[in-house]
Amino acid sequence: MASNPSEIPLKDDYAIIAKGVWKVFHVGKRRIDALKDCSFKVKSGMVTGLIGPDGAGKTTFMRLCVGLLIPDKGRLSVLGLDPERDYLKIQSGIRYMPQRFGLYEDLTVQENLDLYSDLLGVPEEKRKERYDILMSMTGLGPFTKRLAGRLSGGMKQKLGLACTLIKPPRLLILDEPTVGVDPVSRRELWQIVYSQVEREKMSVLLSTSYLDEAERCQEVILMHEGEVLGQGLPHEFSSKLKGHSFMLRVPGGEKRRLQQELSNRNEVADSLILGERIRLVMWDALKPKEVKDTLGLSDEIEVESVPPRFEDAFIWRLKKRLMEKGESIRLKIISHKRVKGKRDEPVIVVKDLKRRFGDFYAVGGISFEVKRGEIFGLLGANGAGKTTTFRMLCGLLPASEGTLLVAGKNLRKARAKARARIGYMAQKFSLYEDLTVFQNLRFFSSAYGLYGKRQRERIEWALDAFELKEEADAVSKTLPLGYKQRLALAAALMHEPEIIFLDEPTSGVDPLARRQFWAHINSLSEANVTIMVTTHFMEEAEYCDRVVIMKRGKILAHGTPEELKERYHPKDIENPTMEDAFIALVESKGEVASE
């Protein structure tokens, strides 16, 4: 149990002090060491990022800090108090926003604010001033009468943060506050956090699986499998990789094949597709010509050195640790039956598509085509109409008007026939969480019409291809998020579909799992499978051949990632990202918060 905090030397300089903290869980016969001998200090008055893959122990540590869990060993001090013994005292100075913040969706924005004011004991006479500040910060002022359940994802997160901040705390703990949130809303959430640090002098501990967000923190603590890998300023980690990072410009049509090949080269620590280029991180510091010679790259491939990013350093360090433990870091590529048909012929045709809910048009007359073997991205701010469009394309929701052809079938007349040729991976994975991994695979294969020998073969394939054999008897709700993602993709591929729909498939998933996921998707594209994907993670949009950007049910822009970056990026940015282009485009067409 936690020791008396008086045994820990305390200073006002630190909001949290952890010394030798352990936390163990038992799930069935499995022992899970969620935290292993963790020791670090979180400085007061600044934003500290708790950075790590899925299952690193971030959420467990945060729950210990707010007294929802008790350490098995070690000492923990939060605001100079013991979270176990001084639970009630701590609550007056701390606020915790978990991943699924408890908004009351049948209450309005204002009613949620009033409820949390009541719970936190905020006097009536002080509420209006605080509400005005919070509504101004979040941009929710015009929506106080709207039901929380009718807000977009980004607006819900901002309301959740506003409710958390009704009574300014000394310490704010945020667990993955930007998961599933579009880039504009992500930026606004960060502005709110920093405004509170400056205005209220509060301390913030924030976890995230978006590694670009680590660079927005004033200090970061790296975690993996319950252990602390390091602590420091973000640039201190990336600066150590000077000379390791490169950008490759690849001649047309070869980027996926080359990226897959490079990912499993012994000399390569990491490789990512960025539009028409490949970002490469080498284990050794080299010059561009040495990279070409080492990897045997052709003369047509241009190689240039680029500054290292925090993500480069994080992946480099994480893979190094896995190698030291004797674990494989190679990406596994799944097999899939090659889809017949001419590559690049249209297999999804959308023309003047509309979807109306009462008097409201969630989708207001959009048109586009997706070609066979293409990875096609559907992007947009929260509430743009992406998921509604997806549900119509999958035959889960009827269109109000327009033409909708999928795999040659008219979805307004033959939805069942079209569904037999597509796979769908939903945003929340749509697994049956009380069933085991094996039972989920058996259920979904049956739903797709597989029985007997064929069903047994496909289940065996899924368990092997997605490395789920050891988890076959595990109840799905006990799986880490990365394993749930593997299982959901396996379930969608049981019947070897020719078209795959992926609705925010990597939301909240750690960077290593994301890389493995996209290795699978790239191999499917190489097998002529057509992939349509929505994502809020803009770097993933770089994997797409073409993208469409939506807002308020309309298409704002379409083209290749390179075309969109060139066309819409802010003029003062030399090497724009998709996120730069996305934000510039959306903001040039009006504020997202006005949805």
C-alpha cells in the first residue's frame, strides 16, 4: 500500500512525486504488471505529457493519482497528499477528465454546466463569470441550448473540458483528451489547456497517443509496458537523432512496395509514407549518399536529410528496447486473395448523394468515385458528415437521394448483395466484448456466410495472421486497444471482401500498432482490394492515393495529398503537412465550431 506522504521529500516545485510505484492486475489466469517500479516527478505550473503506446500504464497511473486505484507497492504524493489516505482532501485541488468523460447527453450544454457546478459546489454568484470565460474559450457560447448528445465529437470534448474546469483546480489530469477529435478541435483544446496554465497557474498532466502532440508539451515522460523509459524536454529526445532522419522521393507507383521492403530492412529503424515520399529513420547516423549505398537504392530515388522529430526518437527508442528483449520488430504482412478486375476502374460511384434527418441534411449532395485497388480517404471536421456517408456506402443507412453504386450494385435497391462483397470496420470496432477472440471470429465468419471447413480455415488464418493465437480464449473487453483493433480488422476480412471500409480505425491506438495496421492495409491495396478510410490522424491521410475533405455535408476539396498540401497550405510554411493544409482549408471556409 502507499506509504505516508510525509516520508517523501515534498517541494512546491512538484505536483506529483512517484517513487517505486507498482500496480498489478489479474485477469483470469494472467498477471498484468501495469506499472513496474515507476519513479518520476511532475513539475508544478506546466504541461507534462505522459507518452507511451497502448498498454504502457498511462491510464493506470492517472487513476492512482486521483485515488481510483491503490498502488500495490511504492510511494505516491499528489499535491503533497497521499491519494489513498487523503482522498477527499485531494479532490478539492484536482480535476480528472478520463477518456470517456461523463457528459449527460440528454441535457443541454447549459444544463451540463449547471450540474457540474452543483457537484463541485460553485456558488451561484460566481457561475456566470466562470461560464462566460469557459464558453468564450471553447467557442460553445452559441450552443448552450443544444443537447450534448447532438454535439460533434470535438465539441463534446470541449464541453467535457469546460465542465472539468468550472472550478479551476491546482492540478488538471487529462487522459487522451484529443482521441477521435479533428485537427482544428485538437488545436483549440491545446489552446484551452495552455490558457488555463497561464491564467490559473495550474499544473497539467496529459496523456496522448499522438506523438506530434508530445512536442506541444513542456516536458514529457516516456512509458512502455509499465516502465519509465525517460523524462525530459521533447527536443532533447529528437536532437539525439541528428543525422538519422531522411526523406525519399520515389518515382510514381513504387512508394508502397518500397516502404514495405524498407520497413523490414535491418538498417532501418522506421519508414512512413508521406504523400509521394517516404520518411526514413536509420539506426546509424549517415549522409544521404551513404543511405543510398547502404540500402542499394536506384539512382531515380532522391534522398535528403531532414531534421529529426520527436516521433522518430520515440519509435527509435521503443524498437531498440524491444530488440534488447529479443522481441521481433518486423512488420507482419497478411495474405489476401487477389481481387479480379482492372486496376483503377471505378468500383464506388457516388453522385449527388444526400441524407436528410428531418429538415437537417447531414450529407448535402456530394459526388466522387473510388477506383479499384485505391486507398481513398474521407476527411473532415467532427460533424462533417463522414460517418453518415460511410454508413450509406456500407448499406447500413439508406440514402435520401442520389446515386450510390458499390461493387457494381445499386445500394438503393440491392444493399444485401453489395454487403456480401464489402468488409466494414467500425469506429468503435463493433466487437462483442463479452465473447472471446475465437467466439467473435466464429460469429463474424458465420454472419458473412462461412461454415464448416471454410470457416475453420479462415478462423485459423485470422488467429495466425494477426498474432491472436495466445489470446484466442481471452474475453474481448479485457484486450488492450491494439489487440481489439487487430481482431476488428480480422473480423472484417473473414470473407475476403473486395472493398474494405475503415471508420477511424486507429483512433487512440499507439504508433507501433498504427504502423502494423497500415502495413496490412498497404498489402491489401497491392492485392487489388479497394480501401476507403476516414481518419482524424492527418499523417494517415498521407497513405491515401486520393482524399476528399468534407464540411457540413459538402465537399470542400479533393485530390492527392501532395496536391492538397500544395494548394491549401499556409504560405509562410515551407514544408507543409496534411494537417497544415487541412486546418488552412477548413478555416478559410468558416469556423468549424459553427456547425
